[in-house]
Amino acid sequence: MNIGAVKIQIYLSTICFNQILIINVPIVNYCLQNKFERRRAKIAHKIKTHETSFVE
């Protein structure tokens, strides 16, 4: 088995206003899975939409 091989991948995907945001985190060590799961949750909670108004 390759030492640097990806064991699992963690994804965060969202769609807002016809835009797609996908964050992909490849995990090469199972010991780091919880760390990146927590980090992904923090990122997800920080994603916000900003209302803008267009003036013609």
C-alpha cells in the first residue's frame, strides 16, 4: 500500500444563487479524520450570504 494514498475524502458542498461551492479534503491518515471533520464544520458555519442590491 502506498504511504501517501488517500484513505477517505471529506466533502462540503453547498449551492446558493446558482453557484456551487465544493470543499474537498483528502485524508491520508485515519487519525486526522476527526480533526478535519471539526475544521469542515467550522468552515460550514462561517459561510454566509451577503445581500446586495443592484442599482440601475
